[in-house]
Amino acid sequence: MTELFDMPSDLQHSYLGLVALHLREALIPVLAGLLVALPVAQLCVRVRWLYPPLLWVTTVLYAIPSLAFFVVLIDYTGLSETTVMIPLAVYSLVVLVPAIVDGVRSVPQETLAAATAMGFGPLRRYVQVQLPIAAPAIIAGLRVASVSSISLVSVGMLIGNEGALGNLLNSGLSYNQPRLVWLSVVGTAVLAVLVDALLVVLRLLVTPWMPRGNRKNTRTRAVKEAAR
Amino acid sequence: MIRIDSVTKRYPDGTVAVDRLSLEIPDRSITVLVGPSGCGKTTTLRMINRMVEPSEGTILLDGADIQQQPVNTLRRSMGYVIQNAGLFQHRTILDNIATVPRLLGWGKEKSRARARELMERVGLDGSLAKRYPYQLSGGQQQRVGVARALAADPPVLLMDEPFSAVDPVVRKGLQDELLRIQDELGKTIVFVTHDIDEAVKLGTMVAVMRTGGHLAQFAPPAELLSHPADAFVEDFLGADRGIRRLSFFPSAGLRLQTAPIVAVDATAEQIAAHDTADAPYLLVTDPNGRPLGWSEPRDLTAGQIETGRLLPYGRPFMAGTDSLRAALDCAVLSPTGWAVAVDAEGRATGVVSQQAIGEAIRGAHAERRTDDTAQKVAP
């Protein structure tokens, strides 16, 4: 069993080490993207005309191949993890900014009016009312951004072996070892599913106030019981 | 007192929402702003808590210009209730109600204790405290909205069409509840609605506004119904204002007759004794005195009264508490043309004919006229 997870020595990591590295390289950019997206999205909500051109810019950035990004960045950040993570952070913006803007805009007008009328200042209103109500939309954006980031990290293999599980895939191909290829591909997929599931759990935890569709469940149960 | 002094609201595109409006809103009473959509009533309300800033004119709260106060302090001193309640969907009912106390820096426990107290005051069951807004009905949400507005015990309550989005039965309940709460708390309430019936029912004073932000008339509801200032107000009040005005005339003065009432177990002599010439019908009651229905005297045989064959008696009115409008409605509903008066336990206390009600109405009108003349002479 231990042989299954044995790694070629040139990867300089155990399998779990590679998994941890992969997660770090995938998720730090998403967090950085979220930190940038929050104020940018708020700016787009306040200054309405800014949103369409900004969306256009993020989409164009998303269309730039990561390889081209790396070539430019190598001059500044070298063959490092940072070079891999910067494009990933930029890519996450294309999902996160619209997610937050739509989420914040979906807060009902009367809720906002009530908050203002009760004496909430703009900042307090944003943090205590708009963001919590936008949470489901923001987490939905985080799910897409995280999963795509996890799959994109592998490309880092092209610059100085910074691809984590992507490096493993490369090793498997060059040493002609299907075991390593499987470990890489299945590992990446499992990571993506786990992170996605964690975010779903997080959403359930932070939104006890959302209708859970209990009625539907009880109806299905009733139908099943009737069938019996 | 809130004093609105020749206030105008003009938007950058030139639209005038409110035009040189002056109003004195008395303390501890309900002032209703009513009018068709686009008459500037909501704009006027929102200028009182500075959600809209006037272009010209001033608004004074107890003699002080509201422009001179920090805006959030001003808003926290005024409760605000809107259509659909505008509850925070992400907070529990208790935390929704505790919002303003928390903003004012009260402790968590004190705020929540206060919130519980208010849930009781507005008629919400304590078991709802930990629920979220989506789990409540529209009427319950609106009660939470009222409780939230009252939480910090503000002297002023601003209500913007708060009951428009609920069904008529629930709306009536909420209106009655508001009147009851107002009796207990005596807030200065400014209430916006497009529904003239709601205005007449709730308002101590009613300001009728017309499109373009002009004040058409500012008067107590009874005066509005009896003396509309112009054709616009008359039209806005609707076709049956005469009938509706009867809501302001008490039924206490009606001469109730007890002679045409017989119990279902009455003897032949008792029936004969009740059969008097001036009442063509007899009201049959159950042994406890609750009305069952009408019958012609000759159809009644002692010991064999079939309750199923009696004529319906419509909807009885409460003698003394209900208005002449309720009494008249009752008489019109009954096929016999007679209204049945009941006490709090539902026992028939008397019957009265349409004719007698008509006389009472004429009498009440005559009395009002004398009052009006007296008022005009007095100052």
C-alpha cells in the first residue's frame, strides 16, 4: 500500500506534501481575489457606470493564456509560486466581482431603506446588511473560482516545476508510469470536490435564514410513505 | 410637534414632488397623509427623517430645525415602518426588533429583553423569537416591523403604506392593533396611505394631497366627509361618503324596542303579548337570549318553532359601541328591514327599524350643524 503513494525523488515532496502545496497555490489566489473583489464590487455598486467596463476588463484578462502571463511575470517574480498565483488571482476576479455585485444588488430596496431609516451609516449598512444577505451569491462565486483555480494550478509545472500535482502528472508521463498519472488526476479531482463540498457546508452554516425547501422534502417523504 | 414650513422638493430634472407644503403635525396623535400616487406623500414623509432633503423650506421638530441634527441621531429617534416590513432576512425576529437599541449602544441582553417585551405588545407569540422572517406570514412580518420601529421608544413613528401589501382581513386586524397600541403609547404618528378608508379610520387629522405635491385639505376625518374643501377631495372621498360619515355618529341614541323579541321556548300567551301592531315581525332568540331569526307572528306556534324556517337577521350591531353606519348596515342586510342590537355576550338587547335609524341620522345631522355653527361663532 505504501508503494502506491511513493513519489519520484525529483519531485522533492511526499504525495501529501504535493496535495498541500497544490491547495495552497490554488486557494491563496482565490482569497487574494476575494480581498480585491470586495472593494471593487462595492465601487461598482455605488458608481453604476463603472460596472460594464470593469466586467469587460476582467473578461479580457481572463482570456489571456496563463502561459503568456507567466512569460511577462517571470521578469519580475522569477520562477516562483508567486508567478503561478498572480494569474490565478486575476482569473478569480472574473467570477468574484460579478458574484458580489449581483449579490449586493439583490438586497431588496425596502431592506436598504429600512436600514437607512433606522440610522445605519453607509459602511455599517454594507458590512451588517448588504454583505450578509449577499453571502450565498458570494459563496457561489467562491465555489466556481476555487474549483477552476485547483484545476489551473497544474499549468505551473511549465515554469520551474511549480505545478504541485501538475508536476506529478508530468513525471508520470515522462517516466511512463500510469500510477503517477492516476494519482495526479484523481487527486486533483478529489481536491476540487472536497473544497466545493466544504464551501457548501460553509454556506449552510452562515445562512440559517434561508428557506431550506423543507416543504418539498416532507412532500417527498409523504409520497414515499403513501407508496408503501 | 413636527412643523413643516413651506417645504418644496424639486428634483434635478425639474419635477416638483412637493410644492410649498405647510403642515402642523400635532403631538401624540395619528396624522395621515393620503392621496393618489405621485402626490408627494411618501416624499413628504421621507423628508421628516431626512431620507430626502427638501429643496426649500424647513422642518422643525419641537421647534428645532432637523437640518441642525446629526442625521443618524435624528433617524434613530424616529421609528420607521414600510410596506412589506423591510425586515432583515438574515436576522432572527428578536434581533430584527433589537436593531435600533443595539445601534444606540444598549447591551445585548437589555436589547433582547426589550425586544421580547415588544413582541408581546404587538401581539406576536414569544415562540417566534428565534425564527427568521421567511418563516412568518405577511401580517406577522408587518407586526415585527412595527415592533422594530417601537424598540427604542421613539417619540415619533413614520409609517409608509405599512399595511398595503397584506390581505384585507389581516389589514383590518393590523389597523385595530395600531389604534390599540396608540391608545397605550401615545406616539406622534405620521402615516402615509393611498387608501382613503384607512385614512378615515386611523387618522386624528387627515391631510389630503393632490398630484404635484399640493395640500388639498387638512382636517379631522369627520369634517373631511361632511365638508370636502373642493371637487378633488370630494371625488377622492368616493361616492358613498354620506354612508361612511355615519361611522362618526354613535348608535347610543337609537331608541331600541324590546317588545318584538320572543324566546324560542315562549308560551302562546307570551307570543300573543309580544305581537304588537308597530312591529310586523318578531325576533326569535334561543333560551339564552341570542338571536336566531325573524318570523311573522302568525307563523309562530308555541312549542313548535322551527328555527330553520326563520328569516335571517343579518349582522347584529353592538348597541352603544358601534356607529350608526353599523346599525344601518344591519337593517339593510336583514330582509325584514330591522336591525338587531346585541350586547358583548351576543344577547339581543333590542331591535330597531330602518325608519327609526333614519330619524336618528337626521337628528345627528341637526346636532352637528348646531355644533359647527357654535364652533364658528366661538373664536
